[in-house]
Amino acid sequence: MRIAFFNRSYWPDQAATGQLLTELSEDLVARHGCRVTVVAGRPLHASGRAKGSETWSPVAREAHNGVSILRSNGTRLRPGHFAARAANYLSYFAAAALASRRLDRQDVVVSLTDPPIIGLAALRAARRTGARFVFLCEDIFPEVAALLADFRSPTVDRTLDRVNRRLLREADAVIALGDRMRRRLVEEKGADPSRVHVIHNWVDCEAIVPGPRDNAFARAHGLVDRFVLMHSGNIGLSQNLEVLVDAAYRLRHDTRIAIVIVGDGTSRVALQKRVAELGLTNVTFLPYQPKARLHESFAAADAFLVSLKAGIEGYIVPSKLYGTLAAGRSYIAATDASAEPAVIARQHQCGLVAVPGDPADLAAKIATLASNRELTRTMGERSRAAALQFDRRAAVRAYYDLFARVANLATAA
């Protein structure tokens, strides 16, 4: 089966969407014998270097772990402001549209939503190559843009809504990352319910396993003897981490507790500035950790924070939740009650649910876990048990089976 993906973020980019797409693409090649091409952009946050990312050619061809990559070289500005994000998106879209002309016959063309308009290039490529078109909704637009962006434009919102609805209407299959997202697509966007399939994001339960709190990562950063509440992943606009900083301010006199924010993203600089203004010594910022050290960084935490701005549940599904589960750690879901992290926390009794946007409630939940280590440990054990239903191999198989059905190809046992 020949499959082409369109998404700006891909290896060696460390953004969550890029990492997940890399794992999916490589597993489709290695485990299911597919021929996979990814029309990707230049990496913004990377620990390694992609050969094509350093050329000024609009499109560079490369390969990595059996996957063919058409590197569509756009701008690579730090996405701290709307203008920079827009430049990155539009320049990638233009290069990706050019790169799509280099695709040969495909069975399935899949569009993700980074950026939200990239589906137009993918849809055109599917029609040109005679492939089925699958729309993988990592985010729902324009709601995400309206809730998160530092730029407001009714014209942009209307355009994104029309693009989103067209892609949903013309897709042979639509993939939602959770049940709440599926309901939003059907009830609010008019998607055909028979074409919308739920496949959750995943975690590699063999690569990330529960580990000892006392490890090299924890010792290097002075975390061994403290209760560690960690946020790990993208430090973006959707997580509302300003509330975590305000909660840390309320906990500043509790020397047991350390707040550790691992990763990078749009909001990191502003958060660091706020921490400095408040004079907080209980908040530490660390860079993205390479995959080889993820198990240690995850194990260094007693509990994790999974947060979303109020009202955004279902438009975005936090992928960081699944790594938390695999690491066997409890977590606080600072989200609306209907969001996937809160639902899983209640169903499996593996986490606490905090009111989104309420620093006092978040601080109280952190203090509860710090004061009751047995509760924290027990919920962590339940997290690991829950993680097994979101294992990487099962998710990739679900994608493969869906693509094969859409392309009218027989699946192997």
C-alpha cells in the first residue's frame, strides 16, 4: 500500500504531532510493508538535523528509516507571534503544493492539520494521483485559532471554517483523536458520522516504562528529594500554563514541591519572564529531552500536569497524556470535565481533575498529591494499566486497517 502524509512537523522535529507521525510512518513501513512518503516542512524544534532542512531549494528529497521525505523548505521563524507562525505556515504550504507534484501513484493520501490549510494541497494530490483522501483531525479549526491566537480576524476564521468543512465533506474517511472530538465533528461541523473513525494517540509502552525516581536525570537537576509536578511537551498557547505559574506562586513556601516544565514552544519565553518577575525558585525550565532519555525524565516526576484552556476540549486532544500513563505516574487533568484526560482520570482512577483556569484549585490538587504519596503511587499503578489500551502497535494497526479498507485493499492477518 502506498501512503502519502502531508504535515509540516516531522522528524527530526520534536513537536508531539511530528513525533507521532514519524512513529506511524516508520511502523507502517517496518511492520506492515507500506511505501510511505511524507511531505514535511523544515524542523522548528529538533535535536538532530535533517539533510534537506539546510538547503534553500524549495523541495529536497531525503529518506529516513525507510520513509521517503519530500522536505518542503519554508521559513523557520520562532513561532512566538502570529506573523511568524503565518509565515511558517504559508511558506510551507506553498512548498508542499510544489512538492506534491513529485508524488507518483498513491493508494491513500492523508492530511493532518499543521497548518490547517495543508489539507487543500493533500486533497489535490489525492485527486491527481487517483488516491483515497483521509483527513486526520489533530485539531479542529477555526475554533482552535479563535481560542488561541494572538490575532483576531473574522475573515480568517470564515476561511478556515470553509476549508475545514470542505475537507470533512470530501474526505473518504475522517480520523478523530477521541470521542469528544468525534461528537464535535459530527454535531458542529456536519461530518458524516459513518466516515468518522476514532483512533486515539498512543505511546510506546515498551520504550516508556515505570522507572525509579532516583535516576541520573533527577540527580542532575536536584529533584530526587522533592515532590515533582512536571509538564512535559509543547509549551504552547492551548495549555494555559500561566495558571501553573500562578499555582506555583501559591505553593512557593512549600519547600517539598518542585514544578518542572520540560519542552519548548510559543509561550515559554513569556512564562520564564513571569517566573522571574515573581521571583519563584520552585519552577524549573528544561529543554526537550531526546527519546533516549525520555524514560528517565518521565520517571523523575511524581505526577504530571495535563492542561487545556477551558472550552477547548475536543478541538484539541493532548497527546502528552499517553506518555504519562505509560510512565506509571498519576496526573492532574486541568481540563473541562468532558476532555479525554479528565474522562480517563475518572474511569481509571489514575488522576485528579482540577478546574481549568483556576490556580487556587490547581495548587490545592498539587498539595494533595504531595501530601499523600500512597495515593499518588496507587494512581500511578492504575495509569500504567490504562496505558496498555493506547499502545503504539495497536494504534498503528488500527491506522493500517482503516487505510486498507478505504483503499479497498485486503488486510493481512
